[in-house]
Amino acid sequence: MAKINILHWLYKHSPLNFYSITQNNETVIKSINNTFVGYKFDRVFSDEDINSLRKIIKNFKRFSTIAVLLAYIILIYCFIFPHYDLFNNQWVKYGTIVFAILLPFLVLALISKFFELYMNNKFGKFTKAHFPSSNVIENQSYKDFKLEIIKIFILLVVITGIYFCIGSPYQTSLNLINQGKYSDAVKMTTIWSKILPIDARWYSLRAYAKFYDGDYKGAIEDYDKSYKLKDDEYKSMSFDNKIYIKYILNDYESALKDFDNEIKNTRDDNEKDSLLWDKAQFLYNIGKYKTALSIYNELIDKSEEDRVYLLENRLYYERSQVYKRLKMDKEALADEQKAQELDLDIEYQTSIPEPTLILEEI
């Protein structure tokens, strides 16, 4: 049974197995980015030429890797991240995916052209040919190949080690906040918001740190960014936190405008009713009891239409508290009794909650 040496196989299909001497005293140099294409010269290269080529090809290959990486960084940070909202369009989304797949081939083709020009200027004219497969492994080239593999392995080990030593950057940011190191948390989250500007978590954490660092305006702006980026069941956390900051700053008018704007642009009844309920509670906490009452009336009417996400018993209990503030004791008592008839749990028999600042999604 034939044995397979994986390293030898990889070597023969890598650019570091870079030349071959044919029986016709011709030298074929392997393309740096296409393992099947060769450049045929009508002479045998000297040892000096081979040593020079070894260095040149390694440098070109490394440059190719860096160029592909930079091309993706430019694509991500100059197009995808700044225009992330465009990706709601299917044509833009799939067009970008196709371009991203083709991008490395375009970059490598361009670098290969430069390599061909260099080969022509350095070693003279050549013709393109198929690079011949050979069982003769040139020792020095094989050593170079193994050295490159070792370097990559060491780099991966170092990166992995750094990650486990430092820990998750998200968890590190949380730890800084929990330790009261808000300025450091702002610096850490700012770095990662630059690296991953479409990850809402960094803006949310930075907003929390900015708030306790005294930058209320910056905190509001970051919660806005986080809210616009998130599209899941926890999205309301960033909005609620923004409302909280405006609440403690007594910027009630601005907060109510935010509520109205979000309610106007909701996608479904569930989201709209949730925001209306939050707005009713906010109005209660700022003393606008009559306006709050009108919203509670609307929500209770909806809850009677069997909207399961509206807790009818809790709505009656909260409206009773509004009635008490308006000195409408008879109506308040009636709502309390109605809430009890609907099996209101003791845990729900609490005051209408004030806005609070939440650090993590529950």
C-alpha cells in the first residue's frame, strides 16, 4: 500500500516548489499564484539564479497574501461597513458576495502580471507552459516550505495564546465597567467599534461607560447607533437606555419625540404596543397622567382583543395607579378588582417601573 507524505504533496502543489529542469535543458519556473502554470526558459538556470529566484518568489508570495488581505480590508471598511444599510437590497448583497469571491483572483492575477514583467526583465524572454510534476524534491526548497509552515503554525499558536491570556475583548470591556474603570472601557470599546463597526454591542457597552464617565451626549449617540444596528428581540434595550438618560436629564420633550418617531416606524403591532406601553409608563413617571391614561385605555381595549403579548391584568393594575394620581379613587378601585379577577400574580403588584439603565441583555 503506497504511503502518502502530506508535506511532500503540499510542497509539490505550492509555489515554493518553484522550478524544474526538463530533459531538453530548459528551466520551467512555477507561477507564484497558479500551481499548474510555468514560465519556460530555453536554458538551465545557474545555482546563483536559483538562489536569487528562491528569495524573489517567497517575497512575491508573501506580498500576494498581504495584498489579498488588504483588498478585503478595503472592501469591508471602505464599502461594506460605511454602506451597511444598502445590504437590505438583495442585488447589492449578492453582488457584493460574488465580488468578494472574485476579489482574490483579481488581485493575484494583477500581481502575477507584475511577476511576469519582473521575470522578463531579470532573466529574459520566456514562454508559458504547463509546470511539470516531478518526484525529485529539491532539498533546499523543501526546507523553505517546511519553514513557512512552521512560521504559520507558530503565528496561530501565538494568536490563540494571546486570546486566551487576554480573554474575550467583550468580556474584558465588561470587567472594566464592573470595576468602575469607565475611561479604560471607553478606550477598549472604541478600538473594537473601529474593528467591527457593525457590531452593536461595542456601542452599547461604550454608551454605558460614557454615561458613568459623565459623557451623557456621547452615551445617547452610541445608544442610537446600537439601536439602529440591532435587529433582534433585545433591540429595545438600547432605546430604553437612551430614554433613561434623557429622563434623568429632564429632557422629557426629546424623549417623547423619540417614542413618537419609533412608534410611527414600527414594523408590527407587537412592537408598536410594546413601545406604547413604555411610553405610557414614561408619561406616568414624568407626571403626565391624563396622557398616560389615554394610552392605557387604548392598550386595554387591544388586550381584550386577545393580544397575548399585552398582559391585561397588569395593564388594569397600572391604570389603577394612574387613576389614583388623578384622584379618581372609584375607577382605581374598580381596576384593582378587575386585575385580581384576572389572576394578577403578586409579583406584578408593584409600582409602575421607572426608566433604568441596563448593562447587559437579559
